[in-house]
Amino acid sequence: MDAITLLKNDHKAVKRLFRQFEKLGDSAVKSRRELVDKMIEELSIHAAIEEQLFYPTVRESVPDAEDHVLESLEEHHVVKWTLSELVDMKGDEERFEAKVTVLIESVEHHAQEEEDDLFPKVRKGMGRKALAELGAAMEKAKKTAPTRPHPRAPDTPPGNVAAAKVTGLADRARKVGKQTVGR
């Protein structure tokens, strides 16, 4: 699967989570919290692979996409802060739904800009083989990417690559520990 197809599939998966959240009533506190936890994990992994692999490759290969990449990094920064605030919120807190709504709006705007503006430039500027190789690397990186937001971590290489190794491992260990305690 090429890099753009992989990213578009991620966008679709997250949008499905958003629609599920929007359909739930206020009384579905546990289900809403679980959906937000899935959003946090999916968006954290997605942002990490874009920042580690996709954006640096695009900056190098498609010079006229530089402004799009810089804007995308800033949008990721805002989303990661929102996600980090949602991590510790209870599903019935007063501002929980409002914060999720802002998250949904931010992510949908970001995804739309990428799909309408950035991806066509990248597809034209990189070619099939390079996009396929990048997609394979991104798919592999998903397996070790951070699963929680780390808004203070670097978002460009080489700092983000090193930080992702540590935070990805820590996030997965935390999840296993939480699951073990839950049993």
C-alpha cells in the first residue's frame, strides 16, 4: 500500500470513530470514553508516522509542498495538546464533549487539506515506487509508534525519531500494565 493510501485509510478510520461518538447520547459515558481512547491511540500513531517519515520525505522530495508540511506540523501540535487533555478527562466532565467536538473539527480540517492540497502534489512529485516504499516503511513504523500524545516531544527528525522509540515503548508497556491490572 502506498503512503497516501495508508494515510487516507487512517483518515477514514478516525472519521468512523468520530461518527460513532456523535451518534452516542450523553448517557453513554463509558462508550464515549472508550471511543475517545481509540481516537487518541489512532491519532497518536498517525501523527507519529507522518512526522517521522511522511513529512520529512515530502519536504525533501516535493519542495513546493514545504508550506503545507509546516502548517500540518502546527495542526498536529494543536491536536496533540487537545488529545493530551482528553487522556485524563472523564466522559461525563462538563467540557469533555466540547473538547471532543473541537478535536473532530480540527482533525477533519487537517485531513481535508491534506487530501485536497498536499496529497495530489506529493503523488505528482514522488512517483509510484517511492510512495510504495514510503508506505511500507510507515506501515512498519506503526507497530512501534507512540499510542498516546506527547505534545512536548520534538516533531521533526532526528529528535522525533529518537523520542518515538522511547515513548512508543513506554506507551505500549503502560497499556499492557493497565490491561493486566484490569483483569
